Amino acid sequence: MNLTPKLVLHVDDDPSVSKLISYHLKKHGYEVVSVQDPNQVMEALMRTGARVVLLDIDMPHKDGLTVLREIKLRDAGIQVTMCTGMVSMQTVLRSTSMGAEGLIFKPLSDLTKVSEAIDISFGKIDKWWSALAEWKEINRSENESVANEVAAR
């Protein structure tokens, strides 16, 4: 059950990577907004309402870990998957400790890893929405029961 619009914000300073990822994700049914300047990410999030972000780490002017921190401070529920060519244990640990949902390593020889990571992110969001809908239904039923008891008195 897809409860969340399938919109992905992709942040990468390399236009060729942006085109490649955008093409791949669109082929898999996603709408993609690409941003090359990490300083424009927060504005793009506010403008689009994206709940899933694919974020490069190594970018000029501002690195992806700084952007990740900004995103999570604004809204910890936004699902962020990091994408990097900087393969190190430190990169993995820093990304996950800062709230990244996953980490994909470049070069991107297998783009199915990208779409799988995005699928997982949307799956997590949908589970939260389903749980919220269930909670609302339980509370509605309980409130109706209380109202019926009060009316019967």
C-alpha cells in the first residue's frame, strides 16, 4: 500500500550522476527532483515536501554529512540514504549515527541498489502512516464506545 507520494529529492553536484539516477528512478515509478547545490537542499525540501532524499557526501561548499544533520534537525522522519565514493568505516559510522537510513557506494555499477534503497525508505514511511491510521481508528472506536456509554446513562 503506497500512502506517500513517490517523490525523491536527489542531491549530487555531478550533473551526469544526477541524470543517471533520475532516469533510473523515473523508470521505477518515482518522481525525482535533482539539486546540484547542497545549499539549496532545505529550500527544495520545503518547496517539494519530499520525504525521501538520496544525498551525495562529497560535494563542494557543503558536505553531505552537514546537509544530513540539517535535514534531521528540521524533520527526523525524512528518510535519507547517503551515496558516496568515500568508502571507509568512518563514513559508514558517521552516516548511520547521524540518522542516515542507508549508504550506497560509488561507482554506481548496479543501479538496482539505488532503487532498492529508495523502496525501503518509502516502505518505512508507509508503515508509519499505516500505524497512525490504525491508531486513529482505535481511538475513534474507543471514543464512540465512551460516547455510547454516556448516552445510555
